[in-house]
Amino acid sequence: MPAIRLAGLSRRFSPAAPPALDGVSLEVAQGEVFGIIGRSGAGKSTLIRCVNLLERPDSGTVEVLGERLDTLAEPALRQARRRIGMVFQHFNLHARRTAAENIAFPLEIAGIGRAEREARVRELLPLVGLEARRDAFPAQLSGGQKQRVGIARALASDPRILLCDEATSALDPETTGEILALIGELRRRLDLSVLLITHEMAVVKAVCDRVAVMEAGRIIEEGRVFEVFTRPQQDTTRRFVAEVIGHAVPPGTLARLPQPRPGEARRLVQVLFAGPHSTRAVVSEASRDWGLDMNIVSGRVDEIAGEPFGVMALAAYGPPEKLDGALAWMRGLGLDVQEIAP
Ligand SMILES: Nc1ncnc2c1ncn2[C@@H]1O[C@H](COP(=O)(O)OP(=O)(O)O)[C@@H](O)[C@H]1O
Ligand SMILES: [Mg+2]
């Protein structure tokens, strides 16, 4: 049974506006961190809020741990929501409550007595590394500490599922890294399933197992993070990938490249590849078997989920039909090959 199963979710806020959700289906497996990436307005928040029915879809079904939630009446829904914790971009803490009181707040709402609340807070504080700050008010906490309070509060009812809506978008890059590491660690220690939404591919790369790309209320691409990084199918996805790996060729470098000899052509391409050896083989085979001159303009190797992954810019020189043949051959190997310039 998946942790979350959404099927055919649609939501339109007004008849005149385009739909915020337009038939979204997805499954989050138990124990995985599933990321949804998209630009502002893509429908990510609407989608994640449908999981705990903070937002009601116009149509479609919401299943969490095998239970249909969209058909539940309020009291049963409140009960079901205890299995789903949620973390927000702007923390949503009570300014007049201490860290400990903020963490205990959902338990207080649920009518749980003081002694049990305090015992639970004593368990949660070390889990998020905040023992020393239990009596601090939000104004006395850093952004990262506030989000740690937000995470502990989301975990107060011992949920099986954690929803994160841009949980690191208000934080600096270093703090973002710490919070993502914490989410990854909590997932393992507490065996949580995590649905996380973001507009940053670096977040996906750091913590997600699988990712879906959203645009205009739809999922346009989905897969294992490594696959999506190395073989993006959509231009939007390529642009997100480029955010992390950077653009391959500085403009000055492009201007300094030699012109092709008479009767020959030049193609400048960006190649995304998996594995450090596949590149060398591709360059040497393309030059040998297709009789081309291949020039590595830039290259960078990174790692995703422990697997090497890289981007390389190649300038290839030779007869036009050989160039076309070589590029088609490289694509046939499953590499993502994009022309940058002629
Ligand atoms: N409560 C609302 N009322 C009216 N329109 C909304 C509401 N919430 C979201 N929208 C609209 O739905 C679309 C998707 O919004 P949202 O889900 O917040 O996107 P994202 O989180 O990807 O930025 C946007 O066009 C937004 O303006
Ligand atoms: Mg949003």
C-alpha cells in the first residue's frame, strides 16, 4: 500500500481562471522522500494541501495509508490528520509561545493532558536538536531553529507522513542544507514517508528519491531523481536541472572557439551523462568512428544519490552529415544531448 495515492485531482478557484490542478495523479511509496518541483503558481501548494484536505479538490480521490480521506466527515478527518504532519515555509509559529509550547500546541488542541504533552515535548526536542532552546520565544530563534520547532510540532502526533511546503525556501543555503539533512535523518529514524514541494532543484537533489515536475496544474515529468537529472524529457525540467549543474559554457569561451575548416561544420553540444567512464568512451568513439575532431570545452562531475553524474560541453568539428550521425548515435546511447550553438 502506498503512503499517499492521489488520483485525478482537479481544482479550479474560479470559472474564469485556469485550473490550479488539472488531473494530477501520483503515488508516494512508504518510506520515500518524494519531491514536487515547479515554478510559482504551478499548483504545488494546492496539491500538497489536498493530501490532508486543507484544500478540497473539485474532483479526484485522496488516499493516505490505504484510507480514502476525501470522503471522510470532519471528526474522522481530524483523526486521520494526526497521521499527517505538515511543515510550512514561514514556520507559522505562535509568537507568544515558547518553542516547547509551540511544539505541544497540536497536542493541546487534541485535548491531551499536560503531563503527556510535556513528556512528548521532552522526546521531540532532542530529535530536532533544540534541548537548549525549549523556553525561547520565536523572536529569539534563528530561521533554522524556528523551522526545527515547526518540524517538531509536525511530529508531535507521531505521524507516518510528513508534508513539507517549501520548508527551506525562507532559509539561507547553509541552513537549508541542515534542515534537509534533518528531514532525511528523521525519515530514516522514524520511518516517515515525505512529500516535499520546492521551486529549487538543489533541494530535490539533496534529499529526494523521486521527483515530479509540475507546470500549470499538471505533472509533466516524473521519475527517480537520478534519471530525471541525467535524462530530462521536458524543457522545463532541463531548466531546473541547469540550475544545479550550471550552464556549460561561459560566453567568452564560446567566442574563442575556432571556426570550422571549409567544407566542415561545428556543433557545440551539452551532454548530460551518468558515470565518469561513459564520457571518455563517447568522446573517443565519436572522434574515431565518425572521424570528428572533438574538443571538451567544459566538464563537471557531481553525485546524486551516490551515483556519479556529469555535464560536459563538447565542440565537434567535421562534415555536417557525420556530425548529425554522431549526435544521433550519442542520443541513441541514452545520453541527453542538447545543441547549445552551431
Ligand atoms: N485560495 C485561492 N484562491 C484563489 N486562487 C488561488 C488560491 N490558492 C491558489 N490559487 C491560485 O492557484 C494557482 C496555483 O497556486 P499554488 O498552488 O499556490 O501554486 P504554487 O504553490 O505552485 O506556487 C495560482 O494561480 C494561484 O493564484
Ligand atoms: Mg506554494
